[in-house]
Amino acid sequence: MASNGRNHSPFAGANERYAENVNPQFVRMLHTIGFDRTWVSSDGAHIVDDEGTRFLDLVGGFGMFNAGRNNPAIRAALIDALERDLAHSVQLGVSSYAGELAGQLLARLPRSLHRVLFTSSGTEAVEAALKYARAATGRPRVISADHAFHGLTLGSLSANGNPEFKDGFGPLLPGFEQVPFGDLDALEAELRREDVALVLLEPVQGKGVNLPPAGYLEGAQALCRRYGTLFCVDEVQTGFGRTGKLFALEHWGLEPDLVTMAKSLSGGYVPVGACAMSRHVFERVNDSLENAVRHGSTFAPNELGMVAGLATLAELDRAQLVERSARLGRLLLELTAPLRERHDVVAGVRGLGLMWAIEFGEPKRGGASWRALERRQHGIFSQLVVGPLFHRHHVLTQVAGHGLNVIKALPPLTIAEDDLRLFVDALDDSIKRATPIPWAAIRFAAGAGLRSLA
Ligand code: PLP
């Protein structure tokens, strides 16, 4: 269907137009699991479809709505900025708000960080860290962790610890290697060669919500210091209150050389990212007038992103969202821990703040149907739970990564306590409905549709 985008509602036929002009496979996948709704509005922790049905959103835009969807204070700051006809992106001049936002970020980050380079996304913040680390150290190699996710541009992808994302896009950058998350011996074996520019780690891994073993992150930082390697903590997903601290690195008192951020920095309104770095790293790269600008992009920093960033920090403080995340995260673990006793198929729950996951494993009873399902597609059981959560209970959740039997939640930190309780009841019911595993589901999983989901 041809469309000039002017004469009709943007909502009617949105899925069809997307299929025709953007990505038919994605729309097919949404259709297969019945997620092809037409979304028309959102507020706080809810999204609303074109029939007026409100869904509780536990995906939170993959973690970009920590301050709540359509947060009115952030919106007001943006409207005010738009109405003032600012001198956007003069380029041969500085953004009026970037210095202030950088200062506010640095005041909240560890003392080891002194400069902020703004970007327009998380992967670009990671690319900046990779480039600065190589240039600052003169070394080629980058070590990240198995199951790591740092974005999908070629540099970040080279640091990715999931083969599913990399397949078909090679050759990736040379000098990138992954070691098991949590294994300091494996890390030290790489660092001992003294050719590693950067160790890049998520404090809590997003794919699977993997928490670091005790002492791991501090140990990794100490090893980096010993072998002259820079240490970068990727806070793109864990930042801005997600784990119950403003930055997850605070849980372990880390003082890295670089920190990457994005997602919730702008309250979800404007694409924005940032890479904070030590004075040492900055000065090794931007070391002269000639080298004043060695990395950047047209939209970064842009005034709307900066204004939204300032308003987001103010809103996190005003509404005490970091403390709220810590408190509600504890409650969520408390409410979901009994699911392990109630359902044979629940292997465990874990989380930090409002970054939470439930993992499923082969039940003692009904193992044959579990194995039959898993043979079709490893990790597909989670989809049998995500389905009723969405269709019966109007709760949006996500499977946490390729081949993992994990469902993950990253709700807006504004979520009401009652809504968390509603989610837990809905989860309990949905697990009940998925077990024993219906043979119809196994037959269905054998078809092309479900295979592409986990
Ligand atoms: N780093 C981490 C830890 C992430 O979780 C993500 C995205 O999910 C990225 C980097 C990439 O961010 P973006 O999608 O904004 O490029």
C-alpha cells in the first residue's frame, strides 16, 4: 500500500505498512505469537493498544524508560526547549547544555572519571570506549565476556559473547576475545600478554540477567591495573537506577577508566548515549589542538538529548527512583522466590534492583515433554509462559536471549507495587498453564514460526 503518511491515522494499518516497507519477517514473527497489536499510547509502566486495552510493560523499551513512559517533567523540559528555538547543533560551537549534563554525570560517577563524550546510542558509546582505549594504550586487543551484549555495530559486535548475533557478519574486528564471565584466571591469562587495551564488562549481564560472582568485578579491575589495561564498565542497561544504585558499579565500589551509558539517560524520549573516561585516557587521545576532535558524530551532543538528560537526572532524584528500584527489586525477589517451590519447572529467580529474571529447567515430572520441546528449540519453554502473560493477563515480558530458558523484566522504576504483585500472580498462573507442556505446543514449536523466537 502506498502512503504519503499525511492523510490517515498513523495507527490504522501500521503493522501492514511496517511489513511492506520495513521488515516483513518481524511482523510475521509478531503475528505468530499474537503480539501484532497496534500501540497508540503509553504512560508510566503501561502501554495501550488501539482497542483501549492497557498492558503492563515489563520490557520498558529494553530498559530505556526508567523514569516512566511519557514522564511529564521530562516532556515539559523538552517542550520548553523546543519552544525556545535553540541554536541546535551549530557544530563549530558548543552545545549550551552538554557541559552541564556532563558535569552532573561526573558528579554522580566515581572520582576516576573526568570527561564525557556524548553519543546518540549505547553501541556508539561502546565504539568510543573501544577507540579511545586502543589509542590511549597503543595496544590492539579487547577482552569481553561470554554472553556479553554491547550493541550491534561492528566494533561492539566484535565484543559480543553470543555467536547468534555475529553469524554472517564477519570478518569482525581482529584482537577481540571473550572469556567466561566470572572467571578471573581466564581473564588474567589474556592480560598477562600485556597487549590488551581494554576489558569491557557489563556489571550484570543483560542477556540472562547474570549476576557477577562475589569479587569478580573488583578482581577484574585490579588485574587491569596490574597489567596496564583499561577497564570499562558498560552501564548502558544497568545505569540510571536500574539495579537499585544510580550506577551498578556502586554495588562493588568500582573506579573504572571508562563507563558507557545510554538508554534511560534521556528518559526514553531522545536517542542519547555517553562515554565517561578518565583524564588520562582523554589526554592520551585529545592531546593537542590538532587532536581536539578525534571522534564524534553529527547528532552528538544535541540540545534535545542534553535537555532530556538533565530533566531525567532531576526526575530520578525528585521521585527517588533509585531507592524505589532497590526496594521494589527486593520485593519482587521476595514475591517470586516461592515460585520455585510451587512449580517444578522453575529453576530459580535472580535480580538486582528492578533487573530481574526467572529461569526454567527440566522438571522432575514431565521431563519427556520438556525434552521433546527443547529438542525443537532450546529455550522455547519461556515463550509458552510469555504468551499467556501477554494474552490472558496483558503483561508484556521478554525471553532474555538466544537459547536461554529465561524471562526477564526491566519495568519502569515508577511501577506501582500493586502492579508488581499483579505480575507475580499472572506469572504464577501462566507457568501453571504452560505445565504440563501441551503436546500441541510441541507440535507448534516444530513449525517454522516459534523456531525463530528465543
Ligand atoms: N551495552 C549494553 C549493556 C546493552 O544492553 C545495549 C543494548 O541493549 C547496548 C550496549 C547497545 O545499546 P544501543 O541499543 O543503544 O546501541
